[in-house]
Amino acid sequence: MTNPLYRDMANTDFMTELKNRNSYETDRQNLDAKKWNGLTVAVIDVNNLKLVNDRLGHAVGDDCIVNAARVLQSVESQKVTAYRYGGDEFILLLENYPEPEKLLVRVKEKFAKYGDKQEVPVALAAGYAQFDENLDQEIADTQRRADEQMYQDKMKIKRSQEKRGNVENGH
């Protein structure tokens, strides 16, 4: 006999109440068994979280993570599923979602209302990739391409903040 509460706990991130990495890996494996055309993977990271934790403490850092999760929960639908992948990194799986870049802009803008007010400014860096059978053998390949794009966005945000003198280092 299985206990639904334990199954829930095994697939849900306690702090954010999003699906967790275990759930993502299971969903990804299930999707790997299907056709992938129309699937987009978005990788999202909280910029400057290390600096927040170092300067203001982990409770404030946790608040940043929870606020990012709330923004991601607000865009979930039948076509969009949010996961806390680990630490300050999140993944969105979008199935047949027509304009993922517009969704990510909306997510970043919603989080900015919170992040810009913080003593150490935090922002969401995001990247996405759509499954491409010419480039990807599996969804993990799509995720790697999305992660590369997120990292480029992360560097762009850091350069912008450094120009404004807001942050000296941290991620």
C-alpha cells in the first residue's frame, strides 16, 4: 500500500511547494518516452543569491527563493509546469507554448517588483530552448542549451548591475 502523503513529499519541494528535482526527472523521463516536438525547457536562476546570503543571512535568501517560486507558480497552467531544480535554480517545462520569451519577460518583470526593493538587488536570469531534433537527442540536451542561454543572461545582468554600481560580486 502506498501513502499519497509520502509520494507528495517525495515530489514536492518543502520550502516553495513547487514540484522538486525528483519530480522533474520523473516527468522528463516520461516525456522522453513521447514525441518532444513543441517542448520548451526554461532554466531560471536567482542572481546575487550568494551575496544576499553572505550579507543578509540565509533567511533573507530563502525569502528570495520563495518569492521567485510564487512568481513561477503564478504562470503555471496546463501547458506550463514549474520545478525547483535545486538551490536557487528553477525549471519551467512548456508544452506547445507559442511564445516562451514573452512568458519569461513577464516572469522577470514580476520578480523585479520584489527584487529591486531588496538591500542587495536580486533578479531572475532566464534562458530557454525549444526541443530541436537536429540538435537534441533527448530533453536533457534541450535543458543544457537553455542553461547556456540562462548563463549568458546572468552575465548580462551582472554587467548591468556593475555599471550601476549595485553589486560587486556574488551569484
